Amino acid sequence: MSETLQIIFYTDSFLPAVDGVVTSITAFKKELEDRGHEVYIVAVGDKETKRIIKGRKDIFVVRGLKFRRYPQYKFAVTPFIVSLKLRKLNPDIVHLQTPFTVGLYGLMYSRVNKYPIVGSFHTMFNSKDIINQYLTKNPRLRKFLIKYSWEYLTYFYNKCDATITPSEAIKKYLSKKKIKNISVIPNGIDTERFNKNNYDQKLKNQLVGENSNMILYLGRISKEKNIDILIKAAKYLKENNTKFIIGGTGPMLNEYKNLVNKYNLNDTVKFQGFISNEDLPKYYATADALCLPSTFETQGIVSLEALASGTPVVGADYLALKNIIENGKNGELFKPGNSKDCAIKLEKVINNRSSYKKTVQTAKKYSINKMTDKLLNLYKSVLNEQI
């Protein structure tokens, strides 16, 4: 492997969307470039995407159409057009971050040109709930997608020279689906940027009041994130001087606001909307606990960012979260879908905040520096197999 690599990331999720895929891509890109490697991105986008990356020659935007039922995301109409812009590149590695239209084009383009390929499995997009909620209302098409999505994913990732998954739980899951050559490389976080020193009393006073406990949720406001469990848990803690801050945007925002109204929790649960990248460290460090009720997580980057900030995490005992959260040490796991158990574990954390001493220690295992070392070792292994 040469000292300097030229790498192309292909992704169907990109700015202005903010999710785990985008966070992972941008973090790895920065760290790789800091080490002297060249990283280019081919991404689906729109006018806003082009405005954000205006003037940059390392990002190629493919025009996309929004999903009507989930406008944050887009699918590329003519991804092959970007090949004209890629002619001057001769990548050592192509890294397919998603398996959709842009990712599939990247796979075909790389196979034709005989580029080594690494694929990442970031999200459980093909779950029955996701297909039913966002992809189509047509019952026949839903049935078709549910039936054949795994066959497609198995085909896609087995055409790659290696597949990356961010947790052991997801590796086991993919192995059962006959996907081969899987390596666990978690998404890395900036453990210097996210730290305890970002605590902001003024922010806490503004959000929940000086003497209230603050429970934080950060992420998409979507059905698969199970935010209704968090809202129902708030009912049990309503008289406990505990406030809930829900940060993020998404298609279920109005429905969850109506749920808060229904339970008369407007003084307990506050929807903060989109929280800027600049303000994120303060929110993490200021919260008394982060709550993740989702049973959808392949890793849960926000959980690691919270832990790096010294904040315990209360999460559903399912998939990747159970690989990160240790009861009594850096947080608590609760029974998936059980709002009462969620409330019990949140109350336990609030009442014993100082006893959760392994938060930062856990996060440091996932530093972007360490994870990039693992990524480069995988790239090296793939390239050596091509010789």
C-alpha cells in the first residue's frame, strides 16, 4: 500500500441531512486527510447541498429527488453522469457508504474499472417498519421490497471485497444473512471536542431551569427511533422535577408534539428543533442523561458523543446499544418498548449520577484516531489481496 491513498466515498446520505452516516463520513474524511490521504465524495444532493459545498473540488453532487414521505432523504436520478467528473481520478480504494442508487452506481463503476471496493452497512433501512412507514403506500410494492431487500443487500455487499459494520451485534446479524468478509469498525468520535468541560449552566437554566434534571434526546424525529417511549416515560417522571429536551427534526415531529399535548406534558417535554454542530458539545455535557429508546441502532454515535462528554446513557437493550452500555458503569439498559422501565432506569441514573464513572473511558475506545487506524488496516488488507 502506498503511503498516500486516493479514496472515493459514495453515499446516498449527505448534507444538509444530519445523521450517523453523514457524521461518520465527515469524521473519517477529515482524519484521513489530516494523515495525508486524498478523499473524494460522490453524494446525492440538491441546490442546498451545492450551496453548502460551493467551490469544493473534492465533492461531486448527483442531483436527487426527495422521498415524498421522508423529504430529508433523496434518491439519485442519473448517478452515472458523475462519471465524467471522475475521469481524472484513479482511486486506490472505493468505499461505498450506502447500497442505494449512488452506492449501486459506485459498485458498477468500480467493478468495470477494477477498483478495490469496501462497503459499509450503516443502517437497518430494509426493516419492515421502515419500508411500511417511508418507502411506499403500495401494498404490493411493500410486500416485494420486504421479501427481496435482503437478497439485494446480500448481492450488493458480497460484490464488495470487504464489508464494514459498526458493531458486533450487526456483524452477527449480517452473517446470518450470508454476507461475507465482514469487519467490525465502529464509527469514530472526536473525544477532544466532546468532553466534560463543555458543561454550560446558563444553557441548563435556559432549557430546564437551574434545579431541574435534564434528559436529552438527539437524533431524527422518526418512527423507528421510538420517541413515543421516551414521551410516555416522561409521564412517570413528571413530578420528579425532570425535564426532557428533544433535539432534531424529522417526519414524526408534529405527531409527537400532539402526543405531548395529549399527555399534558408541555411543561415537561420541550422540542428544541435542529441543534447546530457548534452547540452539540454543550448539550451533551450539560444533560444529566441521554436517552435512546430506539431498537434501530447499528451503533448509536450520539451515545458515544454523550459518554465522551461524561453523560450516562439510558438505552434500549437491543442491537448495538447493548454492546456499548454497561449497567451501573456508563449508563443503564431498559426493556425495549417498555416506557415504565425506561423511566425507572432514567430515575436511577439521575439519583446516582456520580456513580457512573466509565463514561469517558468507554468513549475513548472509539476515538476517531483509533477507528481510522482500523479503517486503514482494512484498506491495506484489501489492497494486499489484489496483488
